[in-house]
Amino acid sequence: MIKWYGFLNENEQKISEMILWLRTHENYKGLTTIDELLNELDAPEKRIIFIDKSISPNFYSLTMQLKKLDPNNFVIMVGKDLKEADIRLAMRAGMMDCINLQDDIELIKNGLIESKRHIEYLKKQEAHAPSFAQKEGRIITSSSTKGGVGKTTFAVNLAYSLQKKNQSVILVDLHLQFGDVAMFCDVKPKKTIYEWVKEDFDRKNRNVQAYLTKTYLENVSILAAPLRPEFSEIIKPEHIRELFLELKKWYDIIIVDTHSHVDDLLLETLELSDEIYLLTNGNLPAVRNTKLFMDTLQSLQLKAKPQLVVNAVKKDDPLKLENMKKILGVKILTVLPSEEKIVKKSVATGIPFVADSPKKGLSKRFTKMADACLERHASLMSNDVLIGAGGRK
Ligand SMILES: Nc1ncnc2c1ncn2[C@@H]1O[C@H](COP(=O)(O)OP(=O)(O)O)[C@@H](O)[C@H]1O
Ligand SMILES: [Mg+2]
């Protein structure tokens, strides 16, 4: 129900009739000070505020202030013998409508009903605004200090596992020189991140959607790496920051595949990530490098704590899991077994193994990771809501 407020002289005959009608049919509250109104502005709801034209210090500056304070404030000027010049000034200050107390009371009531209809129409329009504006996508990054440990395999299969849980997913290939996300998904992109930076980045109304490539699943798209390695040079950290902001509006999950060397681009990506998966395999050099990388990341105090994934582990690996844990000195999130047959097949066919062989142990681990990931997101979101509610009180 719309709330109505008034800074009005209730002893005035027409005003008291108007207020009587409002109190009977609507939710009206009379106010004497601005502080009383400020106390009411905690909810983002549309409200109608009557202001007597003769209010001191000045009707126009008060209207302007109220509009600036919250665009949900709709002011109706109330006065006797309103002149065209008064109305014009009030409109410039942001007034929605005016009530001339010399008018018949029935005409005044009709005016109130019209204002109410207008506000309800605005509310309905907002409710039907496209839902993408409400998304607040989360960024998940797949990283490692070495190539060939399974970053892309991980990114693509996690994307498909999350998609199965009704998430809209975009895979961003930031292995800018030799990215192969498109190949893993068996698609041939026409446009890539390179064209987005070159053509769309400086536009007032960007359209990142035009640079994405659809995969065979409706809910997974990719933003491919440049088609030639030298094109990667124009892509800078500020582009990545803006790109993520654009994609967050459209997707629940943004999965980022990366390259294996530390540079400004990778650091920017890690800084903006909500989750970081750090991949290694069970070989000693990879584990040592991973430990070094973890220490570096810790010193950067990123908002996301890197989560360790040991990939393609074989029973006969010389470095045993216990020793690996000792070297790394941190908890391992998950150990993924080596499944050469199904992984090779998935690369050859372009169908991720989580889709092609869902019953295999490796695929089940991805399903579990996707579940855990969504649980974390849900609990973070409920925390955000609680903090938000606490903050307003
Ligand atoms: N769990 C696994 N079992 C067996 N082979 C794997 C596994 N994960 C990845 N691979 C293989 O390892 C190779 C490198 O994987 P990739 O995802 O391209 O690594 P990166 O992106 O880190 O360079 C690929 O041939 C892939 O098929
Ligand atoms: Mg890769």
C-alpha cells in the first residue's frame, strides 16, 4: 500500500476534508518536522508527500532535497490560488502534481486517485524491468603456477556442473595467448575478448552479449581468448575489471580460466574473484611451485582464500598425499583422480566428462564441488542480507 505523508495545516477546511478521506481510504500520516519524515525513509518504497506551498523556509528547496534524498519521494504541492509561475517553479524542483484548495473537494479527491494510479503504474513498470539487472554474479577463477595441470579441464567441467544446478554460466578465457576453452567446448568463436575491448569497451551503452559464443547448452556461453596470440597485447587490467562488472549483471556464475604466469592481469583477476581454485598435480615440482604461489597470494590478502585442488592423481604417483600435505601446509579441498580415458574423450568430442560420463568418480567430485560452491554462495548472500538489514536499523 502506498504511504501518504503531509506537511499541512490540518485546520484548513478543505485540507481536513482531504485528510479525512485519505485516513479512511489510504495510509496517511501527518508530519510536523523533516526529522519525522527522515525516520520513515528506511524502506525503498514509493511515497507521496504533500507540502503546503507556504511552508517555511521554502517549498521549492524542500522538494528538491526530498527528491535528491530518495527518488521514491513524490511531492504534491498544496496551496490556494496557485499561479502558473508557482507551478512551473515547483515542476522544475521535481513536484509530481499540485492541489488547488479553491477547487471543489470532489475534484481534489479525483486528483488524489490519479496520483495514486500514476505511482502504481511506475511500481508495475519497475517490477517488469528485465531481471538481468538484479543478478549479482560471482567470479570463480581456475589458476595454477604450471601449464598442463588441468585448469581448463577444471573450469569447463565446473561450468557444466553448475549449469546443471540451474545456474547461468559464462566461461571467460583469460589464457589470452593460447586459450583453448572454445576448443574444449567444441565451438568456433567469431568474436572474442579482443573485439570486445577494441569495439565495445569505449561505448556508452556496452553490449558484451554480442561478443559471446553460445555452447550447445543454453545456460553456458563463453567469451573466447583472442584468435591470434599478438592480439592479447591490447587487453589491460582495467578492461578485465569492467568486463567482470558487465558480466555480473547477466550471469549467476563467471568462471575464469587463466594462464600460468603471474602478471598484472592475473593479479587483477584474483583480486576480483569471489572464489579461487588453485590447481596442482601430484608431481614434486608442481607441488613446490604451488606452495610458493600460495605464500605469495596470502601476502596479497585477497578477499577469496585460494582453495587447493590436486588433479590427475594416480595410485602409483611417487609423491604420496601425506607428503604433499606436509609440503603445502594447508588443507586440500579435493583430490581428483586421473581418468585418462574419459578426459581424453571429452577433449576430443567437446562434451565435458561431467555431461558424458556423469556416473564416474571424477564427475561425481565435480557435482559435489558445485553443490558446495552454491551452498557457500547462498550463505554469503544471506549474510549480506543480514548485514544490510542491520545497517539500516
Ligand atoms: N583428472 C584428469 N585425469 C586425466 N587427465 C587429465 C585430468 N585433468 C586434465 N587432464 C589432461 O591434462 C592435460 C592438461 O589439461 P588442461 O586442462 O589443458 O591443463 P591447463 O589448462 O592447466 O594447461 C589435458 O590433456 C587433459 O586432458
Ligand atoms: Mg588451459
